[in-house]
Amino acid sequence: MGEDSGGGRYLTSGEFDRDMTYIPDRITREGRRPEHGPVEGELWPVEPGRYRLVAAKACPWATRSIIVRQLLGLEDVLSMGLCGPTHDERSWTFDLDPGGRDPVLGIERLQEAYFARYPDYPRGITVPAVVDVPTGAVVTNDFPWLTHDLFFEWRDHHRPDAPDLWPDDLREEMDQVMRRVFTEVNNGVYRCGFAGTQEAYDQAYDRLWTALDWLEERLTDRRYLMGDRLTEADVRLFTTLARFDAVYHGHFKCNRNKLTEMPALWGYARDLFQTPGFGDNTDFDQIKRHYYVVHRDINPSGVVPQGPDQSVWLTPHGRDRL
């Protein structure tokens, strides 16, 4: 399937369990063995122009890579293809492009790139994915490591004033923060939305709001998650916050309150949205179409809500005083 959730299964408790098994290949400088992360897959060399990032602005996991690519100034060395917001059980498709084909890869479905490398690929066809343009074959879809490597391995091609998204002096604490953000917030909203029993939902709901309250307190006296510097941790949290009121509050039943009712988190989210790379890669129409149309088990009618008002994202945030 092509779900942005990456696929998953229901445990006997009714809890949604995400499948976190991805193609473990890495793209590294000179194809060397990296110092951090998985190395059980193949290693591919960084080469400007060789690879194409396939993403979708509807998907939070894929939008991370879109934002990081722009923040680092990699647009001229790593091309990007964008899938449309809706897909069927087979694959994400390139219905935004003329003729429904990616102009570089020449394919209609991202599935074709997966099958070019693994003819019997058994898992979900997920975005983001990096495709080797010469062969048309997928390289990796391991989204957490993809943005990590765009920073560490593609450094020779960053723009001169690119932000330091992984500061060495904050790395240990940042890893802990990102781990909690992923398990409790990024994945926490899905755990609520796809809960199979009342008990599983109740537990997921409590976990999510415990984490959001922790973030509200943490961001009360600091501009970004790690202090006064924008980092990868902020990118990872932002893509969930951007979808919260438009999708997760109602569609996934995360409805204790709205993001706009949490002063620190709402100011923080607007601060990021108004930062180049964030808001210009946030497409609320695509986001809503994806969730409300694709998740027929949650929204059988396929009706897409008109609200909320998007203009509120451009109101003053006052976070620069921090």
C-alpha cells in the first residue's frame, strides 16, 4: 500500500503498530561507511545530479525531507519529484505532472522505481524515497536517516549559510528529544487515529497530550526545541503541528484542544511556518485531500472539510523576543 503512515498492523490490544522496516541503504560521501546509523544495506556515493528525491507535500514524513533539502540549499544537486496528495493501495502517483508521469524518471507510479530494484517488493510504497536516476531504481526510503545524511553526507554541496541542523554540542540531548517527539507526537497522532479499540485509543490519547503539554512547557521560554538555534528536531515536530488543527484534531480524534489554543506551541509553529522552507512547503489543500480521501476507513464519505482558516498562520508570533 502507499499509505503515508508507512503501513502498520493492529496488535491484539487494538493498538496501531507502525512498520519501521525500510530499505536500509545510505548515500554517503564517496560511498564510505558512515559513523552513525545502520550500515546493513548498500552504500551509495554522493553525486550531484545522480539521484532524485521523490516526495509528497501531503505526507509529514516526506515533507521533512523537502524542508531540509531547501534549508541546506541542495535544490541544484538533488532534483525532486512530487507525487499527488491521493493514491490507491498500489502506490503514490505523479498525477501533478503533465501526462501523469514524472518528467525525469518517466514513470507514472513510484511503485515502478521500487519494482525496478525489487521485483517482488513486499512492503508499502512509501515517500520519501530516493531514486537512482540512471537505473530508475529506488535507493532508500529510510526517512529518518535520509534527512540525517542530507546534512552530514552532502555537506560539500550545502549553501554557505546553511543552518547547523545537528549541532555537536546538543547532539545527545537532541537525540532524546527527537525520540520522544517521534514516538509520542509524530507517531502518537497515528496511534490515536488508527486505534482499533477504545482502550487503545484512550491510552494513545493520554500519551499524546502528556507529550504536547511537555512541549508547551519546554517552548515557553525557548524559541526552538534546542534553545536559540533551529535544528532537525524542529523540522520533525513542525510537520505534525502543521497538520494538527486541519487533520489530527478531528480526523484522528486528537481533540482535547486545538494547536491554536496552546500559546507557546502555536507561536512556535507560526514562527517556523514563516521561516523560508517551512510554510512554502506546507500545502493545506493537499494535506486535507490526502487524509480525508485516502483514509476511507476513518472517513467513508471522502468529504474534505473547508476549514480551518489558513491565514492565521501568517499572524505575528512574537517568538523572536526569545
